[in-house]
Amino acid sequence: MQAEILAKVIRGETVESAHRGHLLIIDGEGNEIVNIGDAETVAFIRSSAKAFQLIPCLLSGAAERFGFIESEIALACASHSGEKIHTVIAEKMLKKVGLNESDLRCGSHLPFDEKRAEEMIRAGEKPSQLHNNCSGKHSAMLAFAKHIGADVQTYDLLENPIQQAILETVSTFTETPKDEIPIAVDGCCAPNFALSVRAMARSFLKLVFPPKNFDDELREACRRVVTAMMNYPELVGGTDRLDTLLMNAARGKIISKIGAEGVWLCGVLPNEKYKKGLGIAMKIEDGDDKRARAVISVEVLRQLGIFDAEILHQISPLPIKNRRGEIVGRVEASFTL
């Protein structure tokens, strides 16, 4: 199957553009609740992998050794906005490990948060690696390396034991053999993994509903990740960021994690309707992160009964405005589950 239309861009009442993609929803029994497009499509999981990049650190005992608290675990799962609340926590994590900003290998960029970025530009302040949206993840990788005696200067390289442990974890959660996972370098300079949409959905289902073959330690690591993300949604994203908006709106019901190039993964915790939870994976074919992804994700959760119809109405449908700020169109979801 080819990608199918998931969202339409409408100006007036005429469709101007369309965003196609793939959407798969599976339950804890292995049933396909929804399959739109082609679930065998392979794409990079990008930042949606962060929980799996953290879990080996938790299993190693590094988080306990360095006293990482729940908010720091949440930041390690984050694509944060670089606001002060994020950079302060990342810096504290590094200090606990006995390292500093210069030990990070993620590179620097201006904060995603426009207000904070403007403040820095006006003040002539240059961004540091702490502002990188992946600084929490990299701080946890450094803690893991320090704890097991791996080379902290090459922790980001695939041959380092840190990245090999992460690859093993990704393989476990996605049920994809390691040698069948294409690997390339992510924007933050760490390895990233190309997986089928089906494998991605499976991975988030296992986070919220660990299977019987997971041992107690791995189950506990899943619980810690899920709990931290739900308790600190503002750290996983930031002001007006999609993951934060979704998890705040469905507090205690879901975990959400975006990835670059139009990836979105979501785990629905076990509830009365979905007794063994749901795993949701979406890949927008054209890689859109600004228009289609928020519209589609909100509508998915509405149709599943997680959200009421009016929840996050300001972003789904997404208004299209002219230069005077008048609404002249909309981006709206175009599917029925």
C-alpha cells in the first residue's frame, strides 16, 4: 500500500495541499485497531527513540549511583525547548556525574522556544550544548558511560558500549534483529535507527504494557520512564510543544514523543476500553512537523475517545491566517479510524 492522505490544507473551501502518511494503532493482544497506509514502511525513529536510549542507563544502576530524580529522568526522554527550566536540569545532571557542558557531544543550537531564543539574541548570548533539545539524553548517556567505565569522549559513537546497549534495547522493544536495523547519525550526533512503522508502534505499546517475557528490572525501567514523562510533560517538550500539550490534556492516560521528519509515537496506558493499552505510530510522508502532525495526533486521540471533541481545538483544525491575522483556511484531519 502507498501512503494515504491524513490531513488536508484548505483555503476557503478548496483543498490546496495534502499531507500523506502512515498510521498504525495496535493493542496489547496484538490486534491492529487502525492501519492506514503501509505499516511496513521504514523510517528513522529519530527523537521518538529517547526512552529506549535511556533504559540501558536505568538498568545499569547509573541513575541510582548519580542520584537522578524523576524530573531528570523525564529530561533524558525529552526533545526540550531549551528554556531555563530545561538547561538548569541538564546542567545539574552533568554536575552529579562530575562532568560539564563541554563533555557533551550533541552540539549547540538556539532554543526551540522563540521567547527564550529572542532573549538570548538580544543579550548577545550564544547558545551552549545545554540548549540542545537532546542535552538531557546525552547527559544520561554520559552518566551511563561513567558508571560502566566506557570512554566518555566517544560515548556517541556506534562502537562504544553505550550505543551497543541502546541498539540492543531498540531491538528488544521493536522485535527487530540488530543486524536488520539501518543506522545513521541523528541531528544530535548520536546513532539513530530506521524501523518499520509497525516496529515503532510495537515499541511504545511495550513501554505502557510490558510483555510477560520482560524481567522485573526491565518492567521497572518501563514504569519509571512512563511515570516520569507523565508527571513532567513540561520537561519532555516545553511551552506550546506538542508532546507537552498532549500529555497535559490527557494527564495520566498517555505518553507522547515526537520525532523529526513527521514521526509521532504514543502509548495509551491500559484503561477500561483498552485493557492492555495501545501503541500508536505515525510517519508523515513529506516529513512535515509544523502543520500536519499536531492536527493528526489530536484527531487520533479524539477518535479513540482519549480526548473530548473540544480538547486542543486551537491546533486541530489548525487555522490558516493571512498577513492581517484573519483566518482564511484550515489544516484538518482527513481520516476515520
